[in-house]
Amino acid sequence: MAAVGGAAIGAALLLLSTFNPTAFSAVRGFFSEITTPISSAFAWVRGGIAGAPEGFSGYVNARGENERLKKQLAENEVLVSRARALNQENRKLRDMLQLRDVTTDAIVIARLVASSASSTRRYATLNAGSWQHVKPGMPVREAAGLIGQVIETSPNTSRVLLIVDPESIVPVRRTRDGLPAIAAGRGDGLMDIRSASIATMIFQPGDTFVTSGTGGIFSPNIPVARVIRTARDIAVAEPAANPDALDFALVQQSFLPEPPPAPTPTPKPKAKP
């Protein structure tokens, strides 16, 4: 029955298209309006089913690619951090080499191998000692300023008393007028600046102090500290060279040479009886 009905409808449409094309066009448009949404829905379903494997494959690939990129980004961050550290170390070493080239009293450039940053006593250990001609009493500095003084040596290491240690005292002078002062460590990373004379010295924030050469240990004009606040006749200053960020240090000869040893008196011959 369905076949006979379909054949009858087809014959009717054929006759209609032959003898009345205008009416056939109207009928064809009517059926097109009905069947187009259904055809579109079936096409969307067919496209979704056909694209499902490709979408799943793309999701799996994207997830793997995302994990790979995250891993690569983490590796790049490590490389960037290492490159920044090396760049900073190279910059400090170049400054030290330039300083060594312009000074005539340089002994050796040494690397910091240990420090006592967590204690109130502030020491540093350098990987150069008596075999590198380092002696107790020699000043230690970097390009930015004074760091400390050698107090002990061994064949390949030396112990340095930092200028921020409470036992450290450095004769200094103010750069703007040359007034003498004493810079003493506080043990907390800062320094106290006191007047070296009986008269009261008026300090101002921003005053800078350099070594004066008094005492014959530290060469003149090495940056030491800058005042950050004042309290009556004592000023609190920050060191020009930060010992906590020390990588390399330049060991120098003492400003004045050591006095020659006193001659041993020659015993006088005893008179013969």
C-alpha cells in the first residue's frame, strides 16, 4: 500500500509539473519548507558524530601538548634564574677585576665560602690564605666599598672580621667637609658613626663616609657607610658594600707597610781579665 500510494503521489506530481508548472513550484516550495529543518538537523547530527573521533583526538593531543609546554616552561624558569645569577656574579667579578687593575696594592681576588649572617658576630671566610700571600691585618673590600679586615689565615683560607661586627672600628671622614669620625659595627647589618673629636658633630641623613687612612690599615677614600638616620651625636648608617650579598672580595695590602723588626743588639765581648 505504501508503494502504491507513493507511486500515485509521484504520478500526480509528474502530471502536475507537466500541465501546471506554476502549481508544481508552489507544492515543491511547500514541501521544501517542511523538509529543510529536518534535513538540517540530520546533517548536524551526522557532522557531530563524524567529528567526534577527531575532537577526542584533538583533546587528547591538546592535553599532552599542554603538559609538555608546562614542563618546558618550568625548565625555562630554572634556566632563566640560573642565567640571572650568573649574570649578576659575572657583573660583580668584572667590577672586581676593574678595581684590581686600577689599584697598585691588590693581593688576590677571593670567593666567599662561608659567613655568619645569622649571628651577632659577623665573620666571613675567603678561599685564599697564606699561600696566596694573605696576611692578618690586610683590608678586604669590593667594588662598592670596604668589607672588613683579615684576622686569621691558614694555607688556603682566611677569616675576615666584617665592618658590621660590633668589634670592628674603622677611622673615617665625611666626604663633604672632611670631618673625622669613627665607624663601628652594630651586629645587625648597620653601623654607628661617632665623632672622632671632643666637639659634637652634627650628622645629616645622606652623609657619606670614606676611610681616612688613619691607623695605617685601610687606604684612604674607600667608601664605608651612608647615614640613614641620626640620634643626637651618633648616626646610624648602612654600609656602602653589603656584606650579606658578598660573592667576591679583593684583599689589599695594608696602607702603611709594617715597620721593620728592631735590630737585635750585638752582645759586647767581655773584657779579658
